[in-house]
Amino acid sequence: MTFVQIIDFETDRIDEMKALADEMGSRLAGRENSPTRRLILKDRSRSGHYLGVIEFNSYEEAMQNSDDPETSKFAEQMAALCTRPPSFTDCDVVDLTDFT
């Protein structure tokens, strides 16, 4: 079952955050247990508030990725760019519909 982690974070350094995420994405590309998709959402009503939606093939793959030292390093670097600690929500995807 597809698994998604939602990261709720605030930052006034989104360009640095995006560069960090891109760098991490390059290191993970094609690697077993890596995320399959990343979506970053900007809250239109709250300046500096963002949601990161990170998709994995399964919960098990996400947990293996989470245990990787590279992921821990990324999480520390990400937190350093935030104006408050990020929060995480773990979700199983029960329905996905593409309208295109």
C-alpha cells in the first residue's frame, strides 16, 4: 500500500530548504526504499508555512529510508532552516484518482 508522510513546517528560508531537498533527492534517486514523489505546498493564508508530501511505495520502505543516516542528517539540516520544529503525519493512501 502506498504510504505518504506529510511534513508541516515553517521557514523564512524556503530557497535554501528547496536546495537542500533537491540535493537529498539527487542522492536518493534510484536507490532502493527512496521516496517516489515529493510535493511541496505553500500555504496562501500563512506566510512562511509549508507542507511537504513525501510518497513511498510502502510504509516498510519509508521506515527503512527513515533509518538511513543520510535521512537523519537531512532532517537535522531541515530543522535548522525552520522557524519552529517540523511536525510529521504518517498516512496510508486509501484512494488516489488522477483526473487527467
